[in-house]
Amino acid sequence: MHDVALRAAGLQKRFGGLLAVSNVSIDIRAGEIHAVIGPNGAGKSTLINLLAGELLPTSGEVLLNGADITSLSPDRRARAGLGRAYQKTTLFAQFSVYENVRLAAQARSTTPLRMFGGTRCDRPYLQLVTDAIDRVGLSARSQIIADKLSHGEQRQLEIAMVLATNPRVILLDEPLAGMGPSEARGIIGLIASLKADRAVLVVEHDMDAVFELADRLTVMQDGRVIATGLPQDVRVDPGVRAAYLGADGGIA
Amino acid sequence: MSMPNLRVRLFGIACLAIAIALPFYVSTYYTQFFAKALIMGMLAMSLNLVVGHGGLVSLCHAAFFGLAGYVLALLSPRYDAASLLTTLPVAILCSGTAALLIGALVLRTRGVYFIMVTLAFGEMLFFFFHDTKFAGGSDGISINIRPEIAVAGRQLLDLDKTMTFYFVVLGFLVGVIALLTMVVRSPFGRALAAARDNERRARSLGFPIFRLRLTAFTLSGALAGLAGYLAAAQFGFVAPQMLGWHQSATILVMVLIGGLRSVTGPLVGALVLIGMEEVLKAHLDNWKLVEGLIIIGIVILLPNGVRQIWSMVFGASPQRAAEIKPAAAEARHA
């Protein structure tokens, strides 16, 4: 059995009268890809924002490797080993690919805010930068300004930035959004390789990709978890078929 | 070293050579004039650390400038010279501390709220000096004798000599340029620029945004204090106007004229603005009107500041060109 890297227990988030996330408990294990699916408005993005710390829960708790991080700010969580990529591409648009990834690595280095000396001094983290860029296949494009990359390349860069922070847990919010099938193939392969020594949570709409990638699946509806477990079990769960996949349940 | 980089260095060395030679060729009046312009340039460069590199438009920068001037005025004995070596660090420390305290409060706000709250704090300090009897009230306070640079009673430099004072200012200016260049290129400076471009992403990578910006704000305020000390020493007089929002806005105009993306751009902006005022004042009655029109023209035609002329004439390095284009697009959208 794998260790639980990130655990949410009884997580609740209320926006005024709307209960966006209601009593959600989820365990993300190291070495596994855990997919969260559900119709629009099911609370998936709210859940990811609660886990990453951009929203604070109304109640419930979040544990990272057993330590309570419920009230930590996003930057403190990042330094504790939690990396995230956004649904809408979120980069330093005016900086080069290399600089984007270098900043990510710098954030996790031992002296992230050093005021003396340049950024090119022989630092151990510079190796992490080139490795991350190689890993996502952007080596030939490392001097290009992020704004000038294609949509697919920007998604690759997002993942390179997450890798460069060397996280133990990775949160990916719709990594395949807006991608063509061929571009998506590359990213799917990349995501599959991420779980080697990490825990990965992915929110995704592309069902083929989800069933290809996920070791474990959680289905949400109206802010609640309606099923969780192995993909083959969830696929035949009658509640899921009725609520999310449609009564005739035609999934691949 | 690439060719454009070499050209930039040669240009910098040429500018320094001109600045050194200048007082030997112009009258005392113009030596004083350029010392004043360089002090304002130093002030504008210090503001640009926050505005250009940090992306935070502050309207209380003059408060840190004026505060240091008041510190010198209050520390100066009536009939004797204050020691620069002790009063300057105190003045810088006071301005830096004020920036740290004000920054700790205002940096909790964003965007237009940040501008308004900095304005409020700046005006608070202005009215503190304006409306209380402390330090001369609205009349200001004189510094009868310039501070001296002396060790064990022996004077090293005579700041009463216009040329000596000019060279002291030039020396500090070179030091400030070196310091700011180092900070902007350091990991700290890169993180500051990253937080400007995308705060949410910078935070999710693990950068402590508040601490980052507060450090920049404090450093910027301390350097404004250095400029304020020198300005007070030059004029021999401080008044509440030195801290007011009008002064803050003027520095901001210098930054905009010079360009936001470089260390020395605001220095160029200060020289252009002050030089332009000097020329227009001498020839026109309605000079403020003409000045306004020229500033509007510069901002519309050169959205990256007058430094843009450099890249138009010499061609930009690929990296700079890439930085300039998005900045221009950004300015047009704004």
C-alpha cells in the first residue's frame, strides 16, 4: 500500500449561500495518479484551490505528509512540497522559457531571495532547470519568450515549472484543456511519468485520458463526493452512471 | 560580451566621463543645477525599484525623501556643521524605517487601492510637518551650515565648495546605480519582477510576495532618504512641500518619461524633465502649459520612455527587443 501524501478530511467551503464543497475527504497517495471528475459546477476547481491554499476552507483540514497545512498560505504550501499547474495557463508571459523555469527552481532553492550576485552563478538548482525543460521537451525552445509559445507548449512549460519546484505532490487543473489530440498525447505521456516518486491529483474532462492515466478516481457532484475508488469499480457504480455519465452510461 | 552590451557599457562610461568633466566647463550655477538634477535622478531611480520592477505605483515616495531632509535639519546644530558620517546613516535609517512601517500596512492592498493608501500616508506625513509647530511648521526649517565630512576633527571634503558637493553627489549616484543594478539582476530582483508579472503564479511557486515587496519598498525608501539628505544639504532648507504628493507625482513623471524597465531610465527622465523646465522657464511665460504638452507627447510617442530612442538608433539586442515589445503593447492597452 502506498503512503498518503496529501489528505483532505471533511473539507467544506461555503460562498455565501452556496456550499461549493461539502464534506469532501480525499487521500492522494505517493506513486499514484488520482483523477477527480464531475460535471461543471461540481466543485472540482474549488477543491483544488482549497488544497493549494488559494482558498481557505470553512471547515475541515488538509494534511501534507501528515502535517496540518490547513491554514498555510499558498507560498508556504509550495515550499512544503506542493506544486500546482493552473487550468488557465498562468506563466510569466514576458520572460523566456528558461527564465520561467529558473524562477520556479529559485523559489525552492536554499536562498530564494538572495540580493547579491547574479542568477547564473553555479547553483545546484540550475541543473534542475535544464532537467525540467528537457523532461517536457522544450530544450530547443528555452530562449523563446513564453508569450510566443503555442498553447500546447505553454502547457508543457506549466508542467516544467511545477517539476522545477521539485514537489512531492502535484495538483494539475485540466492539463489537457484546449489541446488538439496530438498535443494531448505528449502531455498524457508526461503526466503518466510524473507519478514515479510523487503523488499526482488531476482534474480533467477528457474521459479517455482520465481512464488511461488514473490509478484512482473520485467523482464529484454538487460539491459532494459520490464515488471514489479504482477506475474499474467507479465505472460500473450505478450512482455515478446515473448522476454523471448519463442514464445510458456510454463511456469507453 | 555581445555587441549591444559592449555599446551600452561604452555609452555608460562616456556619460560618466562627461559628468566628471562637466563642472570644469560650466559656471557654478550650472554645477549646482546638475547636482540638483542628479539628486532628483537618484530619487526617481529609487522609486522605480518599486514602480518599474515591483509593479507598485506608490504616491508617498516624497515622504521618505522629505523625512531624511528633516532629520538632517533637526540634527544640525544652529551655529555648527553636523557630521555627515553620523547624520547620513541616521537619516537613511529613519527613511528606511518609515518605509518599512508604511509598507507593512499599504502592501496589504492592491492596484488602485494601493495608490490611494500610499497617497494617504504621504499626506499624513506632509500635514504632520505642515500643521504642527514641530520643526518650523509650514515655514520649514533652515540648515544654516552644511554638514561636513570630517574624521577626528579634520575636514576631509569641503561640501561648501560647489564642485566638491557635485562630486560627492556623483559618487553617491554611481553607488546607487551599482546597488540597484545588482539588486535588479539578483534572484531577489528576478522574483520581484516575477511577482509584478504574475503575482498568483509567483506565490504558487513559493515566493513570499509580501516579504519580497516589503524589502523592495524599504530599500527604495532608504535610497529616497539618501537623496533627501543630499537635497536638504544642498538647499540648506527643508519645508513640508518636500514631502507632499505634488513632489511624489513629479518623481513618478520622471520615471514614466525615462522608462520603467531599466535602472538608469528614471535618471534620464529626471534630467529631461528638469532640463526642459530650465529651458522653458527662461523663454516662455506659460511654460507649464508647453511642458505638459511635451510630456503628453513623450508618453504617447515613446511608451517605453525616452530611453527607447537608444534602441531606435542603435537597434536593440534580441532579449531587450523581446522585453520592450510586450511592454509597449501593455502601455497601449492601459
